Amino acid sequence: MTKALLLIDIQNAVLEGMGADDRVPVIQQAYDGVTRRLAAVLGKARSETVPVIIVQHDEAEGDPIARGSKGWEIRAEVAPLPGELLINKEACDAFFETPLEAELRSRGITHLVIGGCVTPFCIDTSVRRAVSLGFDVTLISDGHMSGDNGVLGFEQIIAHHNAVLGGVGAGAHGVKLSKAADISF
């Protein structure tokens, strides 16, 4: 089993507009915490020479994460280093119309450790798709983030997705959950 770390959409403004004004500071504080935990996992991956893949969502001009804008940039704490793979995408599926699957297969990757944003969109879709494509997945249970959606707070969204995604499977492949501090490569 060859593992890789896949960090999805940890961008400056990826959560902009996802929460009422009074919740924005709480959401931002939680996002900062998730980013710190993911930076620690990233440091562990780098120290063990585990392949690192960073995914970045591209939106059109006028969007908070419009390609080339400050909001679109990967957060500095987890920015890719030279030689690390950066995949740009335009859909909530990190595999859709991107070279991600081919890059993983060419490197012999069979197991993805996944964290990032936004839980009910790009994380959910990419985790499920990875398993359907024959990869095993470890979802970092305290390493993915969402804003509020008007019905549920981000805390509920994350808890719900951990409950739903933990154990998702396709054939011999599946999803397991692990806290960032417990991730091993």
C-alpha cells in the first residue's frame, strides 16, 4: 500500500459567504484550527517523503475564489513546495476532468489520506469518488471544514459527514476516519 496526502481547496476565501455575520469569526477560528492540524499532517508527510497532492478550486471572475485572486490562493500554512503536485479543478470532484487519477496511478498510490474544504461539496464528492475508483481513503475527521449552510452549523455538517463517510465502501476499498494527530504514513 502506497499512501499519499491529498489536501483539497484549503484556500484563503473558500468559506467566504458561508455563514451569518455573527458566525463568521467562529467559522474562521475553526478553519484556522483545521488548517493548523492539516499543516502538522503535511509536515509529517513531508518528513517521511510521502507524496503530497494539493488541489485548488478555480472559479470565475467575481467569485471569492476567482482564479488568480488573493482569495483563490492556497493558504500559506499548506502551500505546495516545488515538486509537489498541484491540481486545479473546476468541479466539486477532484477527479472530474483533472489529471488526478492518472497522476496517482502513475505513482503507484493506492491509499489517500484526505483533508480540506468544503465538507459537503468537494470533500464528500472526492472521498466517494476515490473509493469508487479503487483507492482506500483515510478521511482526517478533524481535518475537513465547512461553513454554515443556513440549516445546519458547520459543526453539525462535519459531524454528519464523519458519521456518513466513515465506512463507505466499494468492493474491497473503503473509508476509515482518523484524527490528524493519529495519522501515520
